[in-house]
Amino acid sequence: MKKIINEAVQILRQGGLVAFPTETVYGLGADARNPEALIKLFKAKGRPIDHPVIVHIADSSQLEEWAVEISDTARLLINRFWPGPLTLILKKAPDVLDIVTGGQLTIGLRSPNHPLAIELLKNFGGGIAAPSANRFGRISPTTAEAVIEELNGAVDRVIEGGPCEVGVESTIVDVSGEECLLLRPGMITVAEIEAVLQKPLMPKNQKSPRVSGALETHYAPLTETVLVENMESYVAGLLKEDLVALVTRGDFQTTQLQIKLSNEPKQYAHDLYQVLRELDKKKLKRIAIEMVPLDPSWDAVRDRLLKAASGRIF
Ligand code: TXA
Ligand code: MG
């Protein structure tokens, strides 16, 4: 393992790209202080240049190298949840590169909880800019094989770390202003964060995320994907020859291809992207996913499903 990490550190120092496992999804890493490496990173992903990337750090002792005016609220969250699947948006330090922040005055920082990521960050010493290691808009990779599929050739090294434990991207909380805002739900829930803050975590905006069409397509398979409120009546309307895969939770009688995911949100999140990735290879007409419960424990999964389906709900 020492050799793998040392080689990866050398690649990063030389401005190369290293994909590495985190507890959420695999990241595509570059030296966050090297503009050429960052340009390479954006090109490899096909990502628009004004989209900010998260900087990963080994631990909170490096915070001041990247952020200023770190509030007590931010410290509370860091003490409770780092290392872990929580990204904080903070006011950026003056010398942070524009390409990292998308020209904004804030920076996203996270200290991941994965032994290989921690080892890589410690040995590298600096911050590693790392978006999820997928092509822009596609499904985040949760295995090393998925990274290779996504980025074939555009990455200098992939560190193999097996399947990611969480399976969906980190919770993002903006603590750069007066109010704490939830920018992206994740496995660390609103309730867990509010319990630490002792004040409400506000949604990013008041617009209902369930309005069809108001959503960006993201985390999306290439195959048309829909969310289904009532599987029974949906299936009744399908033709026998329709090549539709059904992603359900409980038991459900059907002659269509059916993938059963867990009734428990953590296990469901762990399996979701890998299942979508496999189904996407089958050249189906459609992937129909059973809607998940409204309970907050499903927020992260529901958010990803709505984006995968571009808000299409039956
Ligand atoms: O779990 C994760 O967060 C994974 C692993 C690799 O750490 N990373 C990840 O990165 O999901 P990415 O780039 O795929 O998603 C990061 C999100 C983007 O939607 C980006 O717009 C947002 O974080 N973001 C980054 N910096 C920001 C900033 N300064 N202000 C607002 N949003 C920011
Ligand atoms: Mg991403």
C-alpha cells in the first residue's frame, strides 16, 4: 500500500490526475494549487469551467490554508462529522485559485473518512481538488472499475479501494453566511446536523424540488429513467415486448426485468449507482424506479433519483 500511495503522490506533485476511493464515491483528484492540473481535471470530466470543485484535506488542521472567518457553527460541524461525508462551504482564503471556486468567494472543503484517501492526503500534504470521478452529469462511480469505464484513459492512476461504503455523494452545507443552508442532501441527515447546530438548517431555496422540469439532469444514466409512484398500475400499462427494467424495493410480481433494492435507505444508497450503471449497459428502453418513502432518512436517495429521472414522475 505504501508504494501505491507514494506513486500516487508523485503523480499529483507532477500535475497528474489520481482517482481515489472515499467513503461516499470515488473522486478524481488533482493538486488544488496547480492550475494546469486543474485544467486537466476539468477536461477529463468534460465539466464546465465555472463549476467549483471540493478541496479534500487530511484533517481540520489544514482548514486555515483554504478558508477564512471560520465560524463557531462550522467548527461544531467539523468536530462532530469530520472525517466524514460532510462538505462545508466556507469563505475562501485569498490565495485559493479561481478555477477551484468557480470564481466565487467561497470554497467547498471536506475531510473524507476512508483509509486510502486519508493516507493519500497525509502523504501529499496539500489539498486535493476532487469532484466525483465521472463524466459531467453522469452517475458517480462507486467502484474502481466504474472509474475506469467513465474516464478511460483520462486519468493517470486509479487507486483500487473496493466498493464505497456510503454510495452517494457527501451532504453539502453552506456555513459561509448568517444562515446555514443545505445545498445537497447526503447520508448525514438534516436532523443530525440540526441536533449539533441547535438551530434550523435552511433549504437552498424555497422552490419545490418536485416540480417536473425545474430540475437539472444529473447523476443520470443514458437510458431514459423515470420514477414511479404506483408500480402496479405502471406495469399494467406496459407492453410485453417493452424492454423496461423495474427497480423496486419490496416484492412485486412481474415478467419484466426486476432489480430489488433494500427497504433500508443506507443499504439502498450503497447499491443504487452500481445498479443503475449495470442497467445502463443493457440497452433498455427505460429504467423505471419505484419512488422511495417521504421520510427524511430517504432524502439523499430521493434527491439522486429525481435528478437521474430529470424530475419525470409517473
Ligand atoms: O462525496 C463527495 O462530495 C464527492 C467525493 C469525491 O468527495 N465529491 C463530489 O464532488 O461529489 P462533485 O464535484 O461531483 O460535487 C461537488 C458539488 C458540486 O455540485 C459543486 O457545485 C458544489 O459541490 N460546490 C463545490 N464548491 C462549491 C462552492 N464554493 N459553493 C457552492 N457549491 C460548491
Ligand atoms: Mg459529481
